[in-house]
Amino acid sequence: MNKQLLNLLKTRRSVLSKNLSAPGPDKEQLDTILEIATRVPDHRKLEPWRFIVIQGDARKKLGEQFCKIKLADCELTDDQIKAETNRYNHAPVVIVVVFSPVEHKTPVFEQLLSCGAVCQHVNLAALALEFNSQWVTNWCAFDKGAQKELGLKPHESIAGFIHIGTAQCTPNDRQRPDLNKKVNYYT
């Protein structure tokens, strides 16, 4: 039994992206995270996902571009403009997980589940490397202009933006489900 791994899985906790900062994963650690992310169930090996890594000055650029897209749709207060512009500046690395389904007899739903598993593997790999993370979507995951800015193809969508860095605080654990209310046994 791997008690260390079990403890890691039992205590995993998201840290809000605004509470993440440097240091983040270096190139070798990032490659490890991405390698682990792809070791998910993937019916017929379709690989219905891909990654866009955002780091360095590209984080600021992306926040500014997304803010312009949002401003084209609605008015924002000065505080909202600041928040949108700085959305990607906290964590040193943001991985965009793109759902890229393949036309195939394997149902799209199964492909989507594989993509979701990729996102969670990113979280777990980051934690195993002693970083913290948060998997979020926000409005930009569903906005066509934002998707275009990231170079998504018409059939693709964003499964999540996974912010990775070092926690600046210890997050409180949230109440977990009562398994007695969530588990039934077929007899």
C-alpha cells in the first residue's frame, strides 16, 4: 500500500488562482505534469485533448486580450477591468486544456470524460510536485472570441484553465460528501 499517495489523494485541495504565485514548475516539471496528464483512460487512443501553456509575459497579454473581448460585449467598472486584465498574472503557469473531439465511433461523451480526467491529472501531478493548482473555466472558456484568441478550431472547446503555482495561504478544507448519501450497492 502506498500511504503517501493515498494521503496526497485524500488531502488534495484547490487553491484559488489569486492566491497562487511563484515559484511554479520549471520546464522539466512542466513536462512531467503534461506527461502525467496524458496517462488517462482514452478509449481507442483518440487523444481528444491538447494543451496551451501560458507563462511569462504571455499571461499579461492574454488577460489584456480577454479584457478587450469582454469590453466589446459589456461595460466594466474599473475594478472589473483590473480583475480581467490580471486574471492570469497570479500563478506562474496556466495550462489551457482544450477538448478536441475526434470524429469516431467512440461517443463524444467518452472523449469528454477522458479530457476531464486529463484536467484532474494535471492537478494531481502538480500536487505531487509540491505545487498547488486551481481548475477553472470562467466566461472566457465559453466565449467564441476568447476561443479564437487561443487558436481553437470550430469543433474545439475549453475544458479548463489550470493555474499552477505556490499557495500564499493554506486553504480551508470544504465539507466533503456524506458517502452514506452518495453510495448505493446493487444487489
